[in-house]
Amino acid sequence: MQVNLPPDLETLVKKRLSSGGYNSVEDVFRRALEAQDAEESWTAEELTAHIEEGFLQAERGELVDGTQARREIQEMKENWRQNRASKR
């Protein structure tokens, strides 16, 4: 399949590639489409429940600092990549 992108989208794809977080143009598109699918799978009620749970956690003092949050997100990202690689 050939896809013709307008210059602004081509610039965005190149920017994503240069960030080092993506291995190929296919990877950029695959992750964007999967993220879109994930967003569409949440109902308004589910999203509201997640937000409310976050507020409750904050009230209980269950927050993490930025360094820990980045570490946890990086760990989740690495696990996600490993899972995807094993499915191929």
C-alpha cells in the first residue's frame, strides 16, 4: 500500500522517527493507530471512573514524583515493545 502524506504530516512522521522511540515509518503508524483504537475503546463512564480514581489516589497521598513516574512509564513502554515483538 502506498500512502501520500501532505508535507505537514510527513514532517511529523520524520520528527517521531528522529526521537528514537520508533524503529520505522510503519512503527509510527502502527502505534498511532493502536493508540487511537485504545482511546475509542473507553466509554465516557470508564474514563470518568479512571479520573475519579486518580483524584481519590491523590487525596490518599498515593502520588509519585516525576522521576518515578518516568521510570514506570519507561518500564511499561519496554514491556509493551517486548510483548509486540513476541507476537510477530
